Amino acid sequence: MFENLTEKLTGIFKKLRGHGRLTEKNIQESLREVRLALLEADVNYKVVKKFVEDIRQRAVGEEVLGSLTPAQQVIKIVNEELTNLMGGTRQELDLGGKTPLALMLVGLQGSGKTTTAGKLALHLRKRGRNPYLVPADVYRPAAIEQLEKLGQQIGVNVYSGKRKLKPEEICSDALSNASTVGADVLIIDTAGRLHIDEALMAELVRIKERVHPPEILLVADAMTGQDAVNVAKQFDALLELTGIILTKMEGDARGGAALSIKAVTGKPIKFIGVGEKLDALEPFFPDRMASRILGMGDILSLVEKAQAEFDEKEAKRLEKKLKKREFDLEDFHSQLRQMKKLGSLEQILGMLPGMGQLKKLKGLKPDEKELVKIEAIINSMTREERRNYKIINGSRRRRIALGSGTKIQDVNRLLKNFAQTKKLVENMARKGLQDVPSILHY
């Protein structure tokens, strides 16, 4: 996410730090490079022009030139202006009205509406809501079946009324029947087209008039850059959008859509899709995203993810074992599964300050296959072996390697690293630091 832009901006600010005192000329040169970096990232040129001018006006004043740390002040200003550019503060969904209420997802075909409907339903269910998925796309083959499958995966009801109704009639009927399944929020998956046409827009207007949704969210593909911004403008003109969900953000190395869409349309980004899994939907925080773009990480989002996935019962069980110095491979395996819930290693490292640059400089790239290999090795052990790794002799190692499809050297490396990890976490537990995730030290 934003990899190319982050790399360029980091280089610009590194040069800026090389100057002990800044002059107006230094700042102008740096802002020229910032401007080029943003244009290369496919940010709307009008947005870039205003953004750079806003920074220039602040940066050439006493706030920077009279500072003891002028380069840091410039970076602080850029961070604040990036935050403002993307909306300033987090915009929550409007779910405060009389229930059941409806959320409309709109957008072009291929933007990821149906999958996003499932992700949003899971997000709301985790927060105490009872969502109801409504398939209003009667044109795309298997669209309804896809939504039903997603509903089954996440344990959410899917409307399955009369199939021959018109899309607006389906939505109206679903709203009437929502209370019978205990639903308080409808998520309407509307039909998309390869391009905007009058028939599509007229249908969406009819649905809006039937269900009066407090939220009409455009689902847009972030990787299409300025095309996503133009699509947002057209949908907003007819439907009055309330927000935007940008999908495929994990593959967008430029970031033009995310940086332009609020400034151009005036509509806030409310969520971003960061992966294919159904839990890969994140609330959008402009300040946190600005920090990520500038390579400062996003510790708050990482902590919130950890808290959301935190298993208190498991943590207390592990704490007792650590105090008794009984940490074993079963506990290690459990910690591994807990960490996987937070996302991929690359996503986790991307939220840590400075890790993006470190990965670039050192050529580091976390290998997800290694975690799969570790899990396979542990799964091939008997319960007795997992509880007492010291009994794993040569013949047992050969059996475990064969059973896990790995090499004996892989088993040896895991056992050696586990022995070091066991010693480390048990020492930490003795010092009262047992809450540090052991797997991160592996």
C-alpha cells in the first residue's frame, strides 16, 4: 500500500534533514519533488497544486524557518496536510436511525461490491449488529449464489424471497421482512455495469426511493486511480453518496484514488479493503493513513486489531503456564494461530514505524510459507512431543519431517528456535512481561 509514494517521500525528507538550517529555496526544491511524486502517484493535478501550495505557505513561515528542527517541522506539516486532504477525521457509518435500516453498496462491475458486502456484514456483526444481506444484482450470473455462500461463511442471513421481483421490489420486500430474521441493518448488493449507463443509474435511484438508505456507499477499485475518482463524481451527481469504500488497497502502490477522492468529491472514505479474506476490511482513519504514507507506521490500528482478536481465556491459560515455566509447542502453535488473525506478516510489519524502509534497505520480505511450514511440522507431532520437545530424537524427527512434507533440517531449525523462544518468554514471564506475544520473538 502506497509503497512507491512512501519510498519517494522518505527520500525527499531524508535530503531535507541533511540541511542544518532550511532556507526558502531548500523548501521550494523539496516541494517541487513532492509535487512530482504525487503526480506520479496518479493524484489529481488540481489536488496536488492546492496541497503543495498549502504546505508552502506554512513551511516558509516562522513556524519552520525559526525552528530548531526545521526538517521535522516540514514533515509535521506534510503529515497534517495529508490528513486534511483525506478528510481530517474518521467518518463513522450513520446507523443511528430507526431499525431496520438499509445500506446501499453501488459501483461498477468488478469493483468488489459483493465481497465487500460480506466483509461489511462481518464487520457489523462483530460490533453487535445483526446484518441482513440483500442480493439486488439479478443480472450477473451466480451473483445471488455468491452472496449466499458469503452469508453462510460468516453466519449472516441472506434474503431469499421471490427471485422474479425487480431489484427495487427485492429491496423493499427484504426491508419489510428484516424483522422476521431479527435483522437491524440491510446491506444491499446492487448490480454493477462495465460502465455507467442510464438504465443502471435509474434502477439505483428507484432502490433509493424505496428503502431511503441513510448510507449510500460507492465501492471503488483503488488500483484504477483517477478513474475511481471520476466514477465517484458521476455516482454522486445522481445518488448523493454518503461515503466510499476503496477496495484492493493492498495492491495499490501509488495511492492516487485515496489521496484525491475526498478532495474532488467531498465524500469521505469510510472503509478500505486490504485483502481477499472476509476480515480484510479496515475502518479508514485519515491521520493513520497519512502516517503510513510517510513511513511512520500505524501502531494504533495494529493494537486495535490485536484487541479485537484477543482471546482472554487463552491468555489467562498461557499466563498460568508461563508462571510455572511450562511453555510448550502447543502454546507456541496457539500463539501462531492468534498472530495469523492479525493479517499477513507483511501487513503487520507495514504498521510498525520504520519497517517499510528497513525492508527496502535490507531486502527483507517476510516469507508466509515459513509460517505454513512451522504449523505443518507442529501438526505432525504427537501430543506428547508437543508437550515435551526434548523427547524428539532422530527417528522422531525423520517421522515428523516425512509427515509434514518438510526436511529434517527444517524440524531441527524449528526445535532449536523454539528452545530459544521458550527460554526468552519464560524469563520475560518471571519479570512480569508475560503479555508480549511469544511468536513475535521467534
